[in-house]
Amino acid sequence: MQPTGSSHDLALRPSTFSTLCEALDYAAGGETGVNFYNGRGELYCALSYGELREQSLALARRLLGLGMKKGDRVALVAETTPDFVRFFWACQYAGLVPVPLPATVHIGGHQAFVNQLRKLLENCRAEAAMAPEEWLSFLQEATEGLELRCVGTPDVFDALEPAAGELPGAEPQDTAYIQYTSGSTRFPRGVVIDHTTVLANINDMALNGLKLNDQDRFGSWLPFYHDMGLVAFIIMPMATQRSVDFLGTRDFAMRPRQWLELMSRNRATITSAPPFGYDLAAMRVRASDAEKWDLSNWRVACVGAELISPEPLQRFAEALAPAGFDPRSYVACYGMAECSLAISFAPLGEEMAVDCIDAEQLQQAHEARPVDPAAAEREGVRVAKYVDCGPLLPTFEVSIRDDDGNPLPERHVGSIHLRGPSVMSGYFEDEASTREVMSADGWLNTGDVGYLVDGNLVVTGRKKDMIIVHGRNIWPQDLEYLAKQQPGVRFTDAAAFAVTDEHQHETAAIVVQCRERDPARRDLLVKNIKGQVRAEFGIECVVELVPPRTLPRTSSGKLARSRARQEFLARRAAEAATPPQANVVNGPGTAAAPPVEANRDRARRLA
């Protein structure tokens, strides 16, 4: 079996289609397509877009054989398999709405995952639901008592009687899919995206963000239920007639080198990952690996999905330099499901830009005053560093606003508001939540905070994550950064948030995953973190040490700070209700679990 090619005679056509069906009809005339690899790097499925279209059309008729009508929802447990892609496109031709569901469960989380699936199924009012064999038991448990027309594996759906007559197809304003947000700050909401909206974003990305050419090839390990995995690596390659190579998210978590091996073997040019993905890969790369790979073709390494930290990217670039990886390939991006996917891209082929600002001025006056790091160090000025996410895609309007909704000038920090053709129509059957974030004239309040520099967007965090102590605004990422500088604390090991002390005053708490067992060293770690926070911010804080894999993550792998706070408070309440124990270091005295790569666990939770 051979993978589909990177180029063909079909003319590269940007995403100027009216529907996704029209886009797949066009891509089917070429030789590019989708390729799936297992954890050993073996190709087990290669489908040209022509073959994928034929299979999707046949499945579309079988779905309609269930008696579903146009606009009905079909829930799909989004494992990285050819079946998910086939079902996604079959829904488009059948006039049905695919709803990707997370395929992620961690040890001890069986019931939580089942509950999550059930809530999503109830929320979208699915008429049918599909899961691969290994996920079927979860889906069956989640659908008990729900009246769905069919619940089963792909084989069950393939055995259905096909409907007769013409397929409904799609119109530009029909809903193309419902994308559930990852739930960083609240229960996930269903983002409704129609064909016109997603194709507008893809066209903007292809022409202005990525500047696609007829030799480009995509590669990805990102989960299909995440907006970046779905839009950037399923929909966009098809809509621009590019081939794409998929490695399962769980396979990446166990063997991250396979991602780089595939990028080298197939001469892929475009991929994307959160910072922790690059960090995990860098930790596993051996010098002998880098020497045998050729990553010189890799021209776009998008970085997004969470606040961007330069440190893991530097480690990755250093580890892969012998393979020809160019750090100028990094492209800082900003995006969200509510805008289909992408909002801004840093310029291609340039070093990643980091804005160094006066941290005290940021906290006190919400102003991003630039400073020279060397001069600031000499003068004792604390510096905050944020990655420049580049200019917005041309179809977007942006407005940085204060708490009263007034526009702010450049380098003043406020809420990021956006408007453009890529913005969602709203949350599925949730007018109240839609009104919370969207104005009558189409402006979306992203919930993120940032500022503009010469028209470029710099994101500083989520508004709901802000910690306010003695009237000072403190970003949790700044506190987490101090914790991560301590020996033995890894990139994904810290979470900071606000709590109320015994005097009902807001204070900061930092939960740190710790592998150290020696009580004296644990005491020293807590002391050092508290000392760093006191020196940098002039505040006292609570530090709790917990075992690895304690900090919760969203389905997309982001740190779930609100849930981390809830779990912290629950542990505190349980501790207060029990007699004191020995060896308690500012938190439960649980012995640390054996060392586990924190980033691998994050990727596993994505899976």
C-alpha cells in the first residue's frame, strides 16, 4: 500500500466553494487524499478523495435509510480512524449534521466519560450515534434510555438498507457541523458552523495565513473532536486538494517520534501542535533519530491551542536542528471554535516574536509598556513576556475593549472582540449563552484578554482566569512560570488560581505536581516557590504538592483551571474534616506516584 501523493494534475483551487460537498466533488477529481498510520508507523489505510467520496455517498444513503430528515444530528465518537472521516462526509451529502464527540478517558474516569457523552448526546439531540468497536461500550452506556434510531459501530451502519432517491446535499447556509468547545471554563457548548462560515475561514487561512502551494502536504496527530484537528487537518486539506497523513493521538502520546518520522518520510510541509506536543516530542528524540531524519521540507509548524510559551519550542528546535528543522517554521496562531478555527497568524518564515513588557505596569495600569530585558534586569524591573500571534486574517475586525465596552488604544490590555464571516451563528439551541458572547451587530466577545502592537495581536490569557490580590491583576501563567522554574517541575506541572483565605480575602494558590518523595526536599520546593512569588509579586500564596497526573485537562488537553480549583477546594475540605497527618506539606501528604511524563499524559487525555 502506498500513501496518496502530494501533487497531481488537478489545479490547486482555494476554498472558493459554496458547500463542503462541492469541495469534495472537486477534490475527487485528483489523486490526493487521506492516509492513516498506526503507532509503529505502518500505513494501514490510504484513500484518495475520489474513493472517499464514493464511500461517503454510499454511506449517506444508508444513514437516510434510518428515516432521518435534513438537519438531524449524528453523533460520532471521534477516534482517529478512516471511519470518522467517512461518516463526517457522508453526513454532508445526506444533509445531516455530524457532531464529533471526544474520544478520551483516563484511568478511573469511566463514569465521568460516560456522563460527558450523555450530556453531549442530550444537548445536541442526536438521532444516531457511531463509535469504533473499542469505544462502543461507553457509547452504549451513555445512550441507555435515550431514543436514538441507531447506536453502533461502523459495521452496523454499513449493513443498513440504503434509501432510494436523490440525496439532499447541502446549501451554503446549512449547518455543516456542531463543534463542542473544550470546556476550559464551563460545560462545553455546541458551536454551530455552517458551510459558508467554515469555507470562509479555510479560504482565509489557505491564502493569507499558510499561503498554500501545490506541493504542500499536511501531517497531524491532533484529535478529530478538537477544532484544530477537525478544521485544519480534515476539512482544509480536502477543500484545498492536499494530502494529509494521520497518526492517532494515543499513538503520538506513546511514540511521539513517529510524528516526526512521518513528517520526514512523506516530506510533509505543514503541521500544528500545542506547546506541550513539541515539548513531549523533544523529550523523546534521540540524537540518532534527528541525524537520520530530513525535516527541511517542514515550512509551517503552527503553535496554538493554549497560551504559547517559548521555552518548549526552543528545546524542540535544538533537538531537531540536525534533521534540518528551521525554527523560523514556527507560526504562532490564535483561534477558537467560535470563529471556525483561525483568527491570526504570525508571518511565515520569520523568527517568533516575543513582546517584553513591564509586568508591574501591566498589572497596575493594564498597559503593555515595552522594555529592554537587559536594561530591566539592571534596574530591577520585572519583565513579562508574551508571544506575538501576528496580524489578524484579513476578513476579521478586532476591537480591544475595557470592562465598560469602550475601545482601547494599542498596547492597552482588554477583552478581545471579533467580527467577520468566520464567526459562528451561535451556540446550538442556547440563546442565553449566545447573547452572553455575541452582540446584535455581530461582535463576538472571545473571553480572552490581550492587546494590539502595530496591528498584531498579543494574547495574555483568559479573563475568567485573572487573579486579583490587593487590587492587583495577576495572570495565573506568571505564577505557574515561577513554579516551573524549580528543579524537577515540568512544563505541565503547575496550575494557579484564586481562592479565598480564612479572612475572606482573595489570595493565590498554586498546585504543583511533584515526583519528589523526600519530605525535606518537598518542604524546600514549597518554600522556594513561595519565596519566588513573594519576591516577584509581593504577595503570599498557598502551595500544594500533588502527585503526577492530578491536574485536570480539558478534552483538548488544556489545563482546566476552574476544575483544578474545585478539586483543590475539595481536598482542602476533606483535609479539614480529618485529623492532621504527618508529612503534610501545605496540602495532602500523598506519596508521589512514579515519574510519568506529564506531557505524555496530556496527549493521552487528548486521546
